Amino acid sequence: MGNSSILMPLKDKRFRRFYSMQLLSDLGNWLDFTLLILLISYQWGLGEIAVASYIIVYGLPWIIIGPFASVFVDRWSKKKVFIVTLSLRILVVLSYIIAPNIYILLTLVFIKGILASLFDPARQVTIKILIEATHLSKAVALTQLSLNSMKVIGPSLSGLLVAIIGFKTTLIIEALLFLFALLFALAIKIPSQNNENESSPMQKTKKPKFIDELKEGFSYIIKNKKLLLTIITTALSFFIIFLYDGLIVFLSQDIGLSEAYFGFLISFVGFGAITGSLLLGQFSFWKSKPLTTVLLSFLGSGIVIFLMGTGAYFPKYFPVFVFFIFAIIIGALNGTQNVGYGFILQKETPSYMLGRVSSVAQGLQNFTMLSAPLIGAFISRLLNVNAVFILAGTLAIVISTIVLFITKIRDYDSNSKEELYQHQSNI
């Protein structure tokens, strides 16, 4: 068990301000996500294609722009990245109010996606700069806690606010959240990581070219097998999650849940994720084998997904309350997997290239997330919803078992390779 609380990083004034900025930004993002779906589907009366287009357009910058823009994130002051991206997000959100049609709205969404693809790598780098190595796992867990808790609070709050005060006023509140986040960003003192120990070997000998820095990020991922396996496994995990995620509503109908109970089912997943993040942040036994932790979480979630699909076929043997237990377990396992992933990303990557590495990882995850729903919908029509869950669970079990075997045989879950890479780069 850890010798200190998960809240230990918050004792640092700089991290408290940074974390406050994170919370407000994450809440604003989830308000935004739900508000635009409500605008497109309820206020404008557009159908599934328009909603799908919105989700795809938001994710595209992570894939086609993020990896290239992350080179500049690694070069620039992280504080300036936060200030510029939050300031522009305020303007984009206020512009939603006067957007006359879906095409202008999607243009604004694309711009906001670009800003998010700059903000998140800068966030990853800042965690590593501000926090001592001994408290890194706790800082990563707190970041996942912010993401998971706002994922629960944001959608519920946005629907409530729209019902009470209307769409435009709710957008103004969202803009104010980003404004308060900006104020915290202005107050953060973030030291530069470009000291003798944390600067790129490439930067010590010459002024690097853009393409060389981009290649350096990709090259580091390929050379570090532990990091490579973590990124690929996490991307495949996201693919599997989004294979069935949009179909949960139909599974819940098959097992006889009403709309209200379906909302509770989704909330249980969110609360499970919060619990998983808190537990892994509190304990430290897993830090010696973080990739194994990620893979075991992936394996466990695959088993539960498989059971959910099987249970929908045999409702006599799987009472409704069992599915709520499944929802909590899946959420908790996803939470522990995300904390483990974030810890490996931070631990295995030098801060001078963390922006590039995290952006490549995010781009790969978003690519799988965008492609999975269409495949899941096709399989559902070809077979049925339950079959998608069984297939997704089987894929998760097979992939995690294979990677666990490879990791064990090749001893990839050993100590950090960051120092070894830096030493080899300087030879």
C-alpha cells in the first residue's frame, strides 16, 4: 500500500492551480460535447448522420494535425499553450451561439478539436515537470479522476441547465468555465524542462529541423517496446470499447431497462471508473509492473463484456441487477487501465518529447474510436447487438492474453527505458 494519500500532489501550490485548470477545462469539454448533440438533434432536428459527422469532425484534428502540431508543443512554453488554447476556446464556444447551420458549426468544432489536440499534450508534459517521480502515479490518477468525474457530471449538468435556462445561456456558462480555467493557467508557474538533463540530444548538437523532431518522437515509441505495446494495446482497447459503446442502449432495451434505468446504467460505468482511478492512485504495489496491470485490466473488462453479451441471451440466469454490477466492474477496470497507461506514458518518456509521444498515442486512439462505431453497427445489423458484445469481449480476452504472454516472455515490463535511451543518444 502507498505511504501517502492520492491527494499528496495537491499540497504543491503549482499543481493545485494546474489541477483546478484541468477540472474546469474537463467540465467545459463534457458540457460542450453534450450541448452540441442536443443542439444538432433537438433544436435543429437533424438525424444520426449529423451527430456522427460532429463526432468525426471533432476527432479528426487528433489524427491529421495533432502529431505534427505536437512538435511545436514540445518547443513552446506550456503555460503559453494553455493560455492561447483556452482563450481561443472561449471565442469558439461563444461563436456556437450565432452558428447559422451545421456546416459553420462543424467548422468551429474542427477548430476546437485542433485546440484540444494542443492542450492535452501540454497537460501531459506539465504533469511530469511539476511532480516528483515518487508522486507521479498519484498525479496521473488525479488527472484520470478529473476526466472520469467530469464525464459523469458534465452530460447530466448540461441537460439540466438547458432545460432550466436554455441553450444560449448554458453556452455562456461553458465559456465562463474556460475563462476561470484561463485565470488558473495565468497563475501557474511552470518551469522550463529544457535543462541539461531534460533537453533533447538532438538540440544539444544543432538546431533541429521540424521533420527530424517529428521522426524522433516516432522513433522513440518504436524503440521502447514497453511504451509501444502500451500505446497499441490501449488503442485496441478503445476500439473494442467503441465497438459496443453506442449499442449499450439497445442491449439495455433487450434486458428490459427503461430510459431512466439506462441513465443509471451509464452512471454506474462512470462511478466505477472514478473508483478504479482512486484505488490505483492510493496503492503503489502495481507500479513495479504497470504494463501487466494495464493488460490484466483489459483482460478483466473483456471477460465482463463477454458475460454481458451472453447474459442478454439468457435473461433467466442473469437478473437485471447483475448488469449494473457488470457496469461498475467495467468502469473500474477501464479506470485502472487508464491510470496504468498514463503512468507508463509519463514514466517511459522524457519530458522534452512527451508532447509528441502523447499526441501520437492520442491520434491512434482517436482513429480506432472513429472507426469502431461503424463496424459495431454493421455487425449488429448482420447478426445482433448481443453478438457485438460477445465478439468485443472475445477480442479483448485474446489480445490481452497474447500481449501478456509476449510481455512475460520478453520481459518488457521491467524498469524504465528512458535513462537507457538518453544514454544511448549521447554516445
